[in-house]
Amino acid sequence: MKIGPVQLESPLVVSPMAGMTDTAFRRLVKRQGGCGLVVSEMVSSEGLVRGIDRTLEYAEHTEEERPVSIQIFGGDPAKMAEAARVVEQMGANIVDVNMGCPVPKIAKHNAGCSLMREPAQAAGIIAAMSTAVKIPVTVKMRKGWDEDELNAGELAKRVEDAGAKAITIHGRTAKQSYSGVADWDFISAIAKTVSIPVFGSGDCIEPADIVTRMKSGVSGVYVGRGVLRNPWILAQALDLMEGRPARTISDEERGRFLLDYMHLLLTETVPDSGKTLSRERWVINKIRALCSWYTKGFDGGAQFRIGVNSAQSIAELRDRIERFFLTAQRPDGRAAS
């Protein structure tokens, strides 16, 4: 499928997640297969326009990640257009507009999901950006602000008319945040009303969930928390979609992923911590954050997370990962696969 002129080898996408989908994580997920597009953590349009180093770091990407979309947020059409130019100059294939973030510190500044409450303003932003750059402009939104303001259908048509080349809809409202259940019937109904690709998002935790959602009428699926728990989920879903059994992932592969992620963070990624943390402490915190998702539902996962959260050095952290995933007999008493 295509987003504008950008060809995707798979309709499955790594969804942007603040603090989680950094360039190192995106690269490693891409290496596992099945991923057609990666999307950056959301980046401030204000910071991009002002050239703030820490903001620019969030938008950094590598050739290995292509095609790559950089997601930006903001409420001023002129600044969003200028930020889109910066993203284009940095070499991104797509620039995405966040109209779905429910976090108050984003929404209160006429950005994120609050833009859904001002559809004319939102469309104006897309029109300004589409005029400013040659790369495709896309939009990620939710069902609406709350159950009384379910206006994703109206907004989808407005941003399509303004020049958007694709839309992603998370099947919850801003008020729901991540509670309740994503409404995929709502998403698929909107997909029938526009001529550009519509991606769906929400509650894809198992490979079979993705396969089911691909049958709902959407063009593709964004996967967020499911990728944090299982970086192979996109590859496994594509296996199922193409009539193959989903590949089996060994404990050793899971351990190697964490070790590779740690290595990339230590050697090839610029910390986003400014001067407040050493690189080692920053990496430890990143691994802790990922492991809170990575071992959910895993035998002995709670014990492993306690060990990770108590690690005070990279050497200690590496030892805990190796003992849990790579030894013949794991600490929980179960033989490693």
C-alpha cells in the first residue's frame, strides 16, 4: 500500500509512544520483520522551529528505519508548517500530526486531541503543512473528545480535503485515555467515508488481534503497547496474514533483544536527558521502562522486573537479563527455551 508516493511493504506500523519508541527501539523492531512504517515519538513544533537540540534529537532517525514518519504537535498553522519543513529537511518520508494525545499538558495548549474540538483550525493546520512540504502529511486522531463529541468522521473529511494523505484513528476518546475497549466498528465505519488510507489503533496485543483488525475494512494497523510486550508481533501477524504459522520466539531471542537495545542506547543513541542524568543511568531507566511491558504475562516476569528495577549499574542489569533469558535454568525454575 501507499501513503501518497511512499510505498509501504507492510500495512503494519509501530505506533508512536512517548519515551518508548526511540530510534534504537524502532530499528530493532524493524529488524524483526513485518513492519511497514515506524513513527517517532511526538515532537514539539515549537522546539523544531526554534532549533532546540533536545527537540531535534527526538526527530533523529536512521536509514535503516525507512520509511519513517516524524510526528509533530502544535496548534499554530504557521509554526506547524515551518516545523514540517524542518522535518522534511531532516529527511523524513512522512510528517504526522498528533491530534490524539489526551495528556493535559499537550491538550491544554490547543494541540493533541484538543484540536479535534476545533475542526476548522485542525484543517487549517493540515492545509498550511501540505502547502509547505512535498512529503505526505498524515493525521493521528481519536474517536473524539468524549462520548458527546465523537467527531472523528467530520474531521477525517476535513483533513482529507485539506491535503492529508492518510489518517489513523485510535478507537477511544480523549476522556477514556487508555481505559475501556477500543471501538473498531467506529474506525471501520469512517474508513468507508474517505478515499485516503485509514489506519486503526487500539487493543492489538496478540498477532491474531492484528489479523482480525485487518479484516475490519481498514488499510492498516498501528500497534503500540503490543510491540512493547512483543517486538515480533508485527512479523508474527504478517506470517498469519500470509498463511504461515506465526514464528516462535525463544527466550534467548527475547534476551538478545534487550541486550541489543541496551547496546544501541549506550553506543549509538543521543540521550534525551540533557545534563540531569549520566548516560548509564539514562540507559538503566530506559530498560526499566521497557521491561515493565516486555515481561507482562511472562512466567517469572514480576520477579525479573524487581531485579531490573533494583539494578544500579549496566553490568548488574546485563547480568540480570542474561540469567533470566539466556541461562539453561532460569531463576524462576523453568528451563530457558
